[in-house]
Amino acid sequence: MDFSRIGGADRSRRAVVSSIGAGIVGLSGCLGGGDGGGDGGATTGTVESSAPFRNRTLRVSTWSGANATVFEEEIKPAYEERTGGTLEVVPGWSEILAKIRAAPADDPPYDLTVTGDRQHYLGAQSDLWEPIDVEGLDNFDRLKRPLVRDDPISVPIAYGVMCHAYDESAVEEPPGPWSDLTTGSEAVALPGAYWSNAMQMGSIASDAMPFDDELYDPEGHDAVFETLRTIDAEKYYTGAQDMWTAIREGVATTGQYFFAYSQRKSETSDLPIGVRVPEETTGYVDDYHAVRGTDRLDMAADFLDFLLTPEMQETYAESFNLGMATTDVEYPDVTDENVPLTTEELESVSFLEWADLAEYSESLTERFNRLKSGE
């Protein structure tokens, strides 16, 4: 089945859902409820048994660090106890897509993987994702609709937002909206490995167009770069440790980083880290995909549905300060106070829509690299 066109400009979360219901109906016959084939997929249980996936292993790639720890310590034992199967957690970051591309089409490095929006799009263009009967999941109706894509290849599990992570001993006043960074009062560490996070933030900080419209309209790109130039960016960091080192050494007093990870750092570090999420901010969705060539589609779908159960969504929320993809979840106070959780509140979060940016990516990369070099 050809998914090369999924993720095009008419297939982003911004698009109106159309005809996908028929596509899902067609897919349901392809997906079925079988064991995914292959001698290695044999199981001594059935889907209805108390151990439906005994003697089977599901390899799941998820974000490294604190998120992977939650999978190892909370999610893995609960799923293995319920199913009799084995969950192999494979932490990763930018190399996830490259490993899938490098592997034989019938021997993927993972059965399921998390992606961000750009990876989702690029993987779809390269036909790296297997279809999933998303609407057939028992917990589909509990999903927050702004997080659901109009394609049959990904399932949202959680989402996060970006925040100011600052040295409480070095700032006179905690920064508020992202536009506060343009005053020059703070030395800032901005994400520099790629342009998307900084430019999303810059589009919100700019007042040339509403919200993040500057990012998606080529007429607004100049305004985003002008906004970024007004920020005293003392560091364009390439990884979390790079940013924390810049703050510890006094190179930067505040940085743009992910709230859940920043909150964890503030709780575990001797650095006096303050955390603040602007009312309008950038965000990301942890979408999970079945990887091309997996023979574990039934187990993968079962695991995704398991992650969306009220019990596991609440366990995840208690363990890490993310927003959950489903409704009616109880959150720790610090998450409730900082992360947009309702459908209405999500309107203030700029979730990247790579399908609407792909045609500009090369020129934006060149301009961002010049910005970092001081040109």
C-alpha cells in the first residue's frame, strides 16, 4: 500500500479530515486481527487469553532520557504482566529514522517508534510506516481530536510544550511571553541543532502576523528571522547537556527547552532552575508508528491501545510532566498549572506542521545557519 503522498500539504493536522474513514475501512481488511505472520511470531496464547503475547517481543523506540526511564520502570512491567510478552525499550533521538532506512525492509530495528512531526512526514514520504487501524482502537474515542492526524499511520500518546528554563539566581524577573526574550535583558540559549523549534518560538514572539502564521507564510519568514536577531542568543545549543552547561557556566541565564525535561532537571539538579511556560508556546506530539516490515502489527496495536487506557495514561502523567493524548486524566499539580490540557487550551500551542513547511525547509535551513554564524 503506497503511503508516499500521506503527509503532503493536504494531509497535515491543519487539513480537514476527508475520505479517511473509507481508507480505514479498507485497511481493516488488510490489518485484520492475525498474528502478523512468521514463525517468530508464534504465540502460545490467543488474543482472548490471559497471556495473548506470551513468548513474543515488541521492540519500541522512544525518546531517550527521562521518557525512556518511564517506559522502562512503569510501562514495561505493567504491559508484560498483562500480556505475557516482552517489551524491549530502545531509547533514541535523531537517529531513529536513519536506522529504519538503513535496515532491510523486512527486518526493521523496531516494531514501533515515536516520532515528531518532521519524522512522521519524512517517514511517510519514504514509505517507512505500516498502516494502523487507528479508529479501531478501543480507546480511540477518548483521544483529544486536535492531536489526531487524518491518516491511518500514527497514534498520539502524549504531548509536550516548550518553556523558559532559567537560572533563578541570575534573572531579575522570570521571563513571561516569548517576546520577553527580545528585550535583551537575558542571555539566551536557543535550540540550534535544527531551525524548527527556534523559528516556531520566533513566530510567536513576532507580532507581524497572528500567533504562528509567520512560520507558515513565506511572507512572514523575514519577520521571524528579524525577531530572532533581536534576541541576545549567547548559545545555540545542540543538545540538552549543552544548554544546561551554558546556564551553569553563566554563558546563558535562560534557555528555550521542553517543559517536562526542564521540570525533571529542576527537581534533580543542584542548579537553581526555574521553569515557566508562556501562555502561547510551541509544542510537539509523541506520535507512535508501526515500522515498515514489522511482523508484530497485532501486538503493536494492542500496546498502543494499552498506552491509551485510563490507567496507563494516568501512570504516564504521574511519572512525567507531559500532557496526555486522552481526556479525563488526573495530573500532578505542576503539570496542571503549566501544560495546556483542554481542547480550548491547545489552541494556544503551536504544533509543528511539517507538511506545510517542507517546501521551504532548504531555504530556512540555509538562513538559520547564517543566523547562527552571525551573518
